[in-house]
Amino acid sequence: MNKLNTTFLSFCTLFLVMGCTPKIETKAYPVFLDPSIDITDRSNDNFETSDIALSKQMDLLWTENNSFKVSLFDSELDAQSRKLGIVNNCTSMIELYSAGYEPQASYGVYRSLYIQCKLIDVAKSLRSSDTSYLSDFKLDFDSIKNLPKNMAFIVATSQYNRILNDPKIKTLNDASKIIEVSEDEHGQVFAEDDSDGLQYMSILAKGDVNNDNIEDIVIKVVNAVKQGSYTASHLYVLTKTKSEGDWILLADE
């Protein structure tokens, strides 16, 4: 062991009680793992090309069948008097969906397209980072159990709100016990809980979303039930600022 390493270890031993934990200094380039996005790697020297490619990917989502007449619900107004809008691209989708505009039909398709638009919107903001606590992260039984409770699949809104407000419940497994996890050939993971809920999880991208120079991760989750037709898509942006630290939820769509 050289003198530099010996000095560093002595320093950490002396100040262990103060939390001397060396950063993981890994140059982490944004990586896109979702097959619907035709990009496998982004770094500082090809941002412009990648942004153009992502914008084209946005355009490809939209056909005549994927255009929606939407309205802003107001309980004091009848259907004829409500504010109307048209969603026919990702820009209008993100703006109007976020403002509460809903389609007259096909809400499931509408929601699914919104999640795809948000994914591409997030992907366009990804940058490389000098520090990562997620370089070895993968979706398996142990890691899924420890994901934040916000990602739990709870059908009843009142129960979900109770879980979010309970400080004793911290992880997905605290909220909904995971009993089995499996993976398909495309890398999509299936997590089953003890209430017959199913969660289809995919890591879509990694990169720095919030410009703090620490790598973040983008996960898509589709919730379903074993016996039923219910499905709902969600997008989560997560990060860690310590190797063994708690998950930090940056975005929940």
C-alpha cells in the first residue's frame, strides 16, 4: 500500500464518526435503455445531434389517431361551456395534461402518450455527471423492495394518501409486500405483491436530470392487477446522494 492510500485510510479512520465516505467518482454519461428511443449513448460532444433525434422521436408519436380533443373539467359548467383544447404533439400534451385537460375518450392511450412525451422531455435534459451512486443499480428483488413508498401500487386513493403521510412507512415493501420478482428477455421486471398487484418496471435512462452533477435514474412503471383489466403508467426520476443513503424522488408522473 502506498503512502497516499495509507494517509487517506488514516484520515477516514480518524474522522469515521463524522461520516467520512469517499465519493464514487465515475464519469457517468447519459444512457438510454428504452427501445422506443433510438439512442444508446449521449455525451457532451453529441448533445445537439441527440436533441434533434429526440425531437424527431416526439414527432413520431403523433398520428391522426393520436390527436385528442380535450376539455378542462369544471363542476360549475356544463359540457358545452368548458374550456376546450387540442392535443396533437408532445408540447401541447405536456402543457394541457399538466393543466388538467382530459380527453372525451381513450384516457388510457392519452395517459400512455403523456408518459412517453414526459420521458423524452426528461431525456432531452439529461447531462453527464462526475459522481454516481447508481452505477451498479439494477432492478431485482432486494432493490425493488427498497424503492421509495411513492412507487407502491395501492388502488385506493385514501389508503395511498395514508401511506404517504405515515413516517414509519419508508419503502415500497413497507407499503405493499413484494412476494415475487421475475425478468423477461427484454430486461423488463415483473414485481408481484401480496394483494395480487403487478408492477412492470423498466429502467429507461440514467443521467443528471437536475444539474447537481450526480447521476439520476428514470424508471417507468406500469401497474396492473392479476385478475382484471386495470393498467396505469407512471414515470419516476430517482437519485441517491450517498451509497447507502435513502432514495430521493425528483419527479413522479
